Amino acid sequence: MKSKTKYIFVTGGVLSGVGKGISAASVGNILKSRGLKVNIQKLDPYLNVDAGTLNPAEHGECFVTADGAETDLDLGHYERFMDVELTQKSSTMSGKILKQVIEDERAGKYLGKTVQYIPHVTKAMQEHIEAAAEGFDVHIVEIGGTIGDIEGQGFVEAIRELGIKYGRENCMYIHVVYIPYLGASKEFKTKPAQNAVKDLRNTGIVPDMILARSEKVAPDNTIDKLSLFCGVPKAAIALLPNADTVYQVPLTLEDNGSGDYITKRLGLGLLKSKNKSWRSFVDHVIAPKKKLYKVGMVAKYLDNEDSYFSVVEALKAAGWDNSADVQIEWIDAERLERSPRTVGKVLKSVDGIVVPGGFGNRGIEGKILAADYALKNNLPYLGLCLGMQVAAISAVRQTGIKDANSTEFDPRTPEPVINTMDDQVGKEGTGGTMRLGAYKCSLKSGSIAKKLYKQTMISERHRHRYELNSKYIPALNKQGLDVSGVWEEKGLAEIIEKKDHRFFVASQFHPEFTSRPNRPHPLFVGFINSLKKPVKLATIKQ
């Protein structure tokens, strides 16, 4: 069967976290630069229906698409590298597929047949892939996990069968492997990569290209060994050592000739790359900076820095826009809560603070203390989702209403500054039911927000079920805080800000999801621009 869409399947070997997401996104970047219409999709073997209920401390951030899908953080990589707006079709977890198959079985759609993993589950997987690919020149599919994982075998079989269905001329398999360096013998070892390719071949898939990750630059003979023992042409192997910035990876692939190899292999013709602007952007990123801003991230999920990946990238992008490096200082909200007298000492060491999103009451009082300090001491503050809610609680408490709180943290609070949204009552604790995706927000004339956005109506992505209680807006006004952004359909406060302050802006939405490395988000740019001029320090690497 011929396919109008060309498929690229990306798998990983040796170990997890090898960089498949960045690799897949980089392939998308170089193909899009050739004028091709490219889509990309993540297949996750987890039995969760979506990423909404995953612990960010273990799995990393939950990225939200414009149409409201709660997804793996790799979709953030895809959007930033390809500058696209993905949909729920780009995120598929095993739990979603299995739920669909079981529901179809219960409804009698299989007409009495015994339902099996092959062909019924794998066919459902293929249908999700094909639906996401429709209308695109190239569709990139990344399979989460590592070849050999039991839970990923269904997806691997599904893409193997698609290769047969559409023909090798329309399907390409890229395997991302890891090349370890042994310090004792001072040599790189390709044996784990060879075994990973062997594991892939055992599934019936022969890789067309190998991307070899390493901590340091591997010698050129690494390509010779991989080619000889893995049966892949030298031109189809790219070495990807750690880079100064992940945004350098598409250029490394281009310089290796990978873009030309892929387009030739898929019969797309020799399309010229038009990534000069991306190369200029990367050159600017890796160039030495004279300024260094220290930004305090008052957070609670500190076991995994990926928990706030999009926030960190948005801060870096705003820094680059200001020809500055941004150094993240991780501040444990729980520690502030346990030792409130140390708040001033801790926050004096940074140029400004960001309070990102989160759930539950752990560390909340520490975040409120941070917002309180920023309000009183003219310290630049950017609040994101929960960061807006704790800022509102802090301001209301400053008016003398000491019991001000959120019903999320204290369901019996007599002063519910933050309460459950009307359409969220009874849904607490359930997945996929929050206010999710992009909603319009009207900006108040003369506000800081409007000056930053340079427009009156904006659209931003949400992920929450609690809102600012309009009853307490007068109390906010007493403290100099104003509601400058509103979702007019429900009268929901979207942005609060304080004008007589160096910078105090907090949003109910997540602006980090729409920030791009070469086009930073206005709120992050405004925050970075408000930071004090730092002392000249040694340049740090990204």
C-alpha cells in the first residue's frame, strides 16, 4: 500500500533518558526547515490514560496542549524545536489504547471474536498513528522507554507492521543508542549500542539510521565500528555528544548530513535546508554573556528538575533575549515553611523569584511566605498558576484576614480566597477533568500585562480546578493589586499585578507552554527585564 505520508519511527536502546525526545524533535526541526509539513507523536507504554495523574517528581512536568491534552514533557520539546502547536493526537499512552479496546469489546464491536493483543490492540495503536499522520508530508513517531521493555512491545510490533503495510520506501526507523566512556581504560565502548541494535532486530525491525549519544565527543572510528557491527551505512550514523545547548542538536545533524540522508532515503528529493535563522539563534545562545541573572525557583517537586522543564526553558529564552544567562537557584518551599525566619536571607541571594504550578498543601505556606516577601520588599515576582493563587492569599492576609486560604489546602477555611470552580465541584482527585487547554483572556487597558503582550485579547493554556474568589478582589485592591486579565465568559480572574512594584505579575494560566527558545513569552521577558543589573560574573554554560 502506498502512503502519501512518510513515517519516521524513533526508538531507543541501552537505557532510558538517552535523548529520544530531543532527537525526534531535532529531526522534525531539520525536515520542517526544508519546507515539509511535519507532525510528531509520542507513544508512551505507561498504562495511564494520559500524563495528568503522573507524579512530576518521578516523571517530569505534565505538558498541556492547546486543545487540552495532558501529555508527556517530550511534547514540549517538539513544540519548542519545531515551533508548532500540537494536539491531543500527538500523545498516545497504552492506557488510552487499552481502555478503548476494552470499551469496544464491552460494546460488542468485535462481534464475538476473542480479543487479543495481536491484532486488536496493535491495530488500535496503528489507527492512532495513522490518524495523527493524516494530512502531513512526514509523521515522526517516538516510542517511549527502551527496546526490550515488556510494556513497550505492543507499540514496537505496531510500527513493525506499519513498515510492512506502507513499504520500506515510506517508513524509516531511527534507533537512538548510548556510547559509554570508561574512565579507567579511557575508551568509548560500542558494545551496549551493538546489543541494543540486536535487540531491535530481534523484534523484526532493522534500523535505517543510528543516533549515538555520548557524554563526550567520541572518536571517528566509533562510526566505523557501529557501521560494521550494526549493519548500518556510515552516512546513516550521527554522533551526538553533549552540547552547550540542546538547541544545537539539529545543527549537529545537519552538519553530519543527516537531513539530506533522511529526505533521500524516504524519496522526498534533495530539499535544501533553510535553517539560517536557527543557526544564528544558536550562535547567540552559546556566545559568552556579560550578564548573569540569578532566579529563585520556589518549588516543591525538587527530586526531578524536569518537573519544571518548560519554566526553566522559558526563563533561559527570556535571558537570551536580554543577552544574559539565567542561573536557576532551587528554593525548597517546604524548607521555607519549616524555617520562616530564613525567608529573607534566602531570597536576598536572588535577583527575582518564580513560583510555578503544583498541587496539594505540601510546601504551600513556604510559597505564600515567598510571595509575601516579594510583595513587601519589591522583589521581582512571576507567579504561574499556583503562583498566582498563593500571591492572592498572601495579599489578602496582609489586609488582616489571617485565615485567608484556598479550599484546596483547607476545605473548611472561613476565608476561601481561592475556591473550586463551579464546574469542577465533585471532580477533585479525578484525571482529565480540570480546566485544560487554551482559553481567551481580555487584558485591561493600561496594565503591565497589556504593555507586555502588546494586544488586548490573548489565548493561553490552563491546567487547574481552583480560581480566585471575586469576593476578595477589593481586598487585593487595598494592597495595590489589580486584576488585569479576565476570562470574560465566566468572569474568571486570569492575571493579577501590582503597578507600584519593580515587577509583580501572576497568571492563572501557564505561559511557559507557549514560550519558544527563539521567541520568548512576553511575561517571562518582562520578568527578566525587571531584574537588577548584576555584577559581572564568569560566563556559565547552558
